[in-house]
Amino acid sequence: MQFLDSKELRIKELENENRKLQEKVTMLEHDVELLTQAVLHASKQRFGASSEKTPQIEGQYSFLDEIIDPIIDEAKVINIKEHKRPVRKKRRQRKID
């Protein structure tokens, strides 16, 4: 009798342990799914397709406009002296009779 009671007690302990482990596995699988989704979302934001254009904010100037405008103005003022290439004479071949 006592032998059967100890077996039943051991079976109940193992069933409880099994149930707890199953719950833990389910919880860990859920955590893995959440973390996988977070990594996919982060990599999509970092490496995904996006527009390189940024909206112009009213009252804010682009620092490139300040750099490019003087360069363009200077380019209009600079004159380069025109040069000509020398005309090359074509070489004539002798006719052999």
C-alpha cells in the first residue's frame, strides 16, 4: 500500500513538474517570437527602403545653399582665355609607279 502511495505521489510530482515546464516553454517561445519581430522591425527601419529627401522646415535654411550659392556666383565671374588647337597637316603618302 505504501509502495503504491509513493508511486502515485511521484507521478503527481512529475506531472506538476511537466506542467510547469510546458508553461515555461510556452512563455519562452512567446518571448522568442517577440524578440524576433523586434529585430526584424529594427533591421527594416535601418536597412529598408526609405526616401533620402527630408522635408524643408519653414524658417530653417539648408547649410548647403549657403555654400553652393557663392560658388555658383564666382563661377559666373571667372573668365577663361580661349585657346585653339594647332592645325595638323595630314601626311601624304608617295605613290609608287
